Amino acid sequence: MGLFDKLKRMVSDDSSDTSGIEIFAPLSGEIVAIEDVPDVVFAEKIVGDGIAIKPSGNKMVAPCDGTIGKIFETNHAFSIESDSGLELFVHFGIDTVELKGEGFTRIAQEGQQVKKGDTVIEFDLALLEAKAKSTLTPVVISNMDEVKELSKQSGAVTLAQDVVLRVKK
């Protein structure tokens, strides 16, 4: 996609736009259905809808251009508000809060403007696979009330390269 197309998409709120808003993989791995996450809060979409990723890399990056909202004190999860107004929540693993930050290193700061692919958190996958209940990482949209249509992708993804969610507002 060229610069002109991006600019056109930014200035026109054209409902005939078939691509919608693209959310890219915040980490590399394999997409898993959100319903398969071993935590009722995510599986039943209590915090939002989206997908989960079984990670294969060592960092979580911004899935879109936007502003980092909250980074949990234990560095296992963060929220980001996209420039298009979507609120995304990326939560590494299940019950990882109990590790009290072990295995995670914060790179970005709360309130920081980020571009798609900017590193937010680095992690030690081997340590987390050994100690966490699950490394499945939910990527959810928390303001689903603003979403008209959500298209979930599947398969293997590379961070910041592959689209995991397409959204129409």
C-alpha cells in the first residue's frame, strides 16, 4: 500500500473501504481461538473479543500505531489505544501476574506514542513456558461496542508483519 492510499484512508471515513482497520500480530507464533484460552475472563470474552497467540518469539510489540495506555506493574500485559480509536489489550499468558514480573522487561512507557512494530515488552519464553500456567497470549479489543464487524485471522504469524484482526467501526 502506498503513501497516497494510507493518506486517503486516514482522511476519508468511507464505509466502502473493504479493508477496515488492521491489527497486526503483537508477537510471533500461532493464532489460537480466544475461546480456547484456559481462562474464563478471556474465553467468554468478558474483557473483549479477539484472538490468542501461542508465542514463539521473545518480545511483544505495538500491534498498531497508537498510544500505550497501561503497562501492568508486572510487565506481563499492556493496553494501547490505536490512532483509529480502538482499545486493545495484550495479555501474555495466563496467571502470569503471579510471576511478579519475572521473565518480563518493560521497554516502552505508559503514555508513549508508538508505531506498529515498536517493542513494548521483552520476555524470556523458555522461563515462562516452564513457570506459567499457559503462554497463550490473548489480543483483545476492549471497546467492542464501537466495532461493527470483526474478522479474525488464523495460522502462523510474525510480529508486526501479519494481520491478526480486521475491524470495521
